[in-house]
Amino acid sequence: MAWTVHKIRESGAGVCRVGDLMEQTNIRLRRFKYKDTMQLTKWGKHLDPRFYHYNFPYSTTSELEAWYRAKKKFLKRWIYAVESSGRVVGYITLKHVKWSKKQGEMGIALNPDYVDQGIGTRAICLYLHRVFRNFALEQIVLKTAEFNTRAISCYEKIGFERVCIKREAFEEQSFRSDILNRFPFFDHDEKTLYVPYYYMRITKAQFYEKYIKKNERRNV
């Protein structure tokens, strides 16, 4: 089946009340430090094979150092730790920055033991506030697999819009047999797994419009 790029209509999903989320005191966003990698080694594991590649696989000093260097590159990549009650339960990256277009891409990973608790939504709001405040960027983009409905719901709640959808090779082919055993109708050919990816974005103006409106309502 041939796929092309399809434009997506704007979603009517509700948005997060940014003012409330940014005042949550149990969630903190800060610069990720090398010593934080040890906490990642103690994270839980995803049981769905489509998410196996999010399981943190490293444990030795050399592996942790290499991972940290890859995630944090001067003027190219930034990584932030998501803390909940003093524990590192996730990290968010700023990558693929296009300064001429004032655009950056977001990546996020959470400890599977802490999903479905609203942590990701709150952390992304803090992240957007920090990025838009500290960098000369006007929009943040991301892409996510169509099957990752939990993430899509989170992004749309914050205010991200679906821009287009593309059929692409799945980002991790290593667990092909596990995925096809569990999901036999997963799109594939003899060599490659394929996934429809949503490309999404939020602008600085859109994000702060929601934040300012929330504060205005509170002060009425």
C-alpha cells in the first residue's frame, strides 16, 4: 500500500491549563547531569514490544558516558532531567535545532513506572517555558508513532497541532520478531517494519497565549 504525506486537520482536543501545570511543585525540570544516568539504570521496563527501544539498556561506565555524550552536544543538543519528588523519572531533549528557522525538535522519555500520572504533561509545559524563554526559537516540533495514542493525547492537551502524517520505517527494527508475534498485522515487508508517524508542532505564541489567558481568568 503506497502512502503519501497527508495534511491533518487541527484537533479540537482540550488543552492543558498551563498556568496550573507550571505551578506544580512536585515536578521539577533541570539540567541533566552525568550522575543522573545511574538512576536511569534502575527504571522499570516497557512490556509492550513496540516500546522496547525506550527501555534504558546501559549499565557500564563506558556505556553511560557514551550515552551522555551523545545526548548532550555543545550548541547542538540539550538534555533536561524530569524530577518527581527528588527522583529522576524522565528526560526531555532539545535537538535538531534550525536556528535560521527558529525551530527545535523535542524528544522525551519517561520511566515506565511513572506513566499515566500526568508527569509528562507537566514536564513538557515546564520544558516549553524554559526553551522559549532561553532560546531564540519560535516553534517546537516532534514526531510520534500513530499507535502511541497516550503520547498524542498528552501533546494535544498541551496545544501541539498535527501537521502531517508520513509512513516511515519504524525507528527501531531490532525487536521485529517480538513485535510481529504480538501484533501480526503490524505494517511490514520482508525486511522492514513501517509506522505512520504524526508530525506535530507548537509555536511560542500558541503556548503563551494559553498561559496568559489562564492567568487572566484567575485574576478576574
